[in-house]
Amino acid sequence: MKRLLEQFVFKYKGREGQTLNPVNSHEKYKKSGLTEEEALVIRSKIKKAFEEDKIYRNNTICLDILSDHIQDNRYKVSQVINTYFSKNFYSFLNEYRIREAKKLLVSEPSLSVKAIMYEVGFNSKNSFYSAFKKITGLSPNDYRAATNIGFVRQHEVQVA
């Protein structure tokens, strides 16, 4: 309950995905041996892999591939994602994919939704549409149409 309340407060303040005390936020990790310094290094590597290397575009990505990419232990990588981003690996992955899909839907109107789906790393239309709708509340086609008529604010697309 405490963790849920923290997430609500952070979402309200616009700092979603952060926790007040990330290293101690999960009871199951008490004996993991991961230090805060090590966790921060891994967190930085994960962010680089997703934001600079755009590893999420790999349609076969899994926790093992990410761990190999950043050259760190898979269990520690999983712990960092769970505690520092308050998500599991696949939710974290889908957020990056959908963020890029939103940008492409607006900036590349000539690209089909299916082409964008593959570009951002999805293999399945169903999983893409489900993830997109879960995150945005709209289907990809509706999102594109809404941005074209100005219903969805343009700065939201640029920030996200």
C-alpha cells in the first residue's frame, strides 16, 4: 500500500517511475547484495541502452539480451528495473516502444502503422495495439488522427 501511494504521489508530481527509497522499496531484494552505488551504475547503463542505443527496437529483446548488452548480471538488471523504474522489464520496454511509435505516427505520416509497429520492435499487431491503447488510451490510428486535428497536444508528443 505504501509503494502504491508513493507511485501515486510521484505520478501526480510528474516524476512517475521514481520511488522515494528505491533500493529498499522491494522486500524480496533485501538479501540481494546490490549496493546503491552499483544499482545507480546499472540504472545509468539501462537508460543509455534504451535512450541512446535504442535497444528496444530489437524485436527479440529480452532481459538476457539487455543484460549482455550492458554487461551486467541479469538478476541485478531485473532488480534495478523493478525498483528504480517501478515496472517489470516488459512494461518498461513497451513504454519506450510506444513513446517512439507516438513520435513516428506524428512525424512520419507516410509510414503505415504496421511499418511503425515493426520499426519500434513489435512483432505482433495485437500486442502493439494492446500496449499502445494501454499507455495512451487510443489506438495508433486514432492517436494519429487526434494529433492531426490538434486533439492531442503537440508538445505531449515531443515530450513523451
